[in-house]
Amino acid sequence: MGKVKKSPDEMTFLEHLEDLRKRLIYSLIALFVGLIPGGIWASDVFNILTKPVTQWLPKGQNRLAYFKLTSPFMVYMKVAFLIALFVAIPLILLQVWYFVAPGLYQKEKKYVWPFVIFSSLFFALGALFGYFIVFPYACRFFLQIGQDFQAVITIDEYFSLMVKLLLGIGAVFETPILIFFLSKIGVINSRWMLKNFKYAFLIIFIIAAFITPTPDPINQTILALPMVALYSLGILIAFFFGKERTERKEKRQARKTAKAAAPAA
């Protein structure tokens, strides 16, 4: 006889912890599986990741440096974990969904694959935007500032800065997904988002200032404009998929059903 899955209200605190532990284990397994291609391609991927800075360096000086004997090994390990994260992120997001799914209505559980696909897609788009647009201009800005000096860029410092930027922008690009769920549960709606657009605009530029490694307004604007576009997309998402619209649809359907049943009565 199959084991019946309990609802969140029926689960004890320890059962919630057990479910969380299971999801974490599956996520870690996905990460470790991702380490296989990560270890194989770490060197090649790191060479690709260095292009935003090496393209601005003078010829003959386009190699990064290291001061510690173990630095190259540690950096390659970090690159392998970064690759593993991008490989495993759909499975990690799936585990997140499975953890929160018991608390959702049956009709809301059908969003599992759109959630996984679009969350992974937006995260990857954010990282690509950071790699191709934001970070190259940041590197050029810093190298122009220090053009009177000899650049000695270490692999540790460079990789750390790049990862913070890529993951930060990737997380910011998840805004439409977050708005979708907040609007579905009725926390926000499209009217509220439009009403507070000016405050959101200000907050977006503050976040962009924190994420971008340069203090110049051009680089901040380059990041802030897509964030404004994502917020605007979120307004449309909240309008078409929000709780208010769903409730209005259900009320209209109920009225139609009532009218159709009235003659028969």
C-alpha cells in the first residue's frame, strides 16, 4: 500500500525538516554530478571568463598573475563549482519547488515546469548580460583609471569579483519569477506596482550601484535599465496572472454558471 503524502498542516516540524534534508541531499547530488563536466572544462571555461579583462590589456601582458602556489588549483576548483551550479540549477530549482509544493493549491502545482524553465533561463540571461555587457565595461573603466601603472591582476581577485557580479545579476534577473509568485498569492498586484513605480525606479538604481563594481553612472545605468524592463515585465505578469485577475475570472465564471442554471430552476 503506497504511502499517502501529508499536507503541510498535517506534517510535524520534524517531518518538515526531514523533507528539507531530502531536498538538500538531492541538490547536493546534482551539484556533485555537475562537478564532472566542471572538472573537465574548468581550464577552458576560466580562459573564457578572463576575456572581459584580457581584451583590454596590452599585447604581451594579457595573462593574469598569482602570488600563492596553490592559487591556480583553488581557482580551477572554484570554476568547477561554478560550472556545476549552472549545470545543476534546474534540478536545484525543482527541489525548491517540491519543498514548497505541498503548501500550494492543486491548480498552482501545474506551474512546476514553467517555474523551473523560466527561472533557469532568466538566471542564465542575467549571467550572460553581466559577462558580455556589464563586466567588460567595468574592466575597461578600472584599467583606464590605472593606465599610468603596471597592471598585476591576480586570478583570485579577478575570479572573486566576476563571480559576485555574475551571480548577483543572475539573481536580479529572477525578479519576474518572484513577482509572479507574489502576485499569485495576493501580496502585490499590477496596480500597486504601477503606483509605486517611482520608488521601484529609485531602489533599482541603488541595487545597481551595489552590484556594479564601478562607481561611474554609465555602468550603473547599463545594469539598471534591464532591471527597469524586468520590473515592467513583472507588472504585465502581475496583471495577467495575479490573484485578483484569477478571482475576477472565477467570479465571472460563477455568474455565467448561475445564469445558465437559472432557467432550468
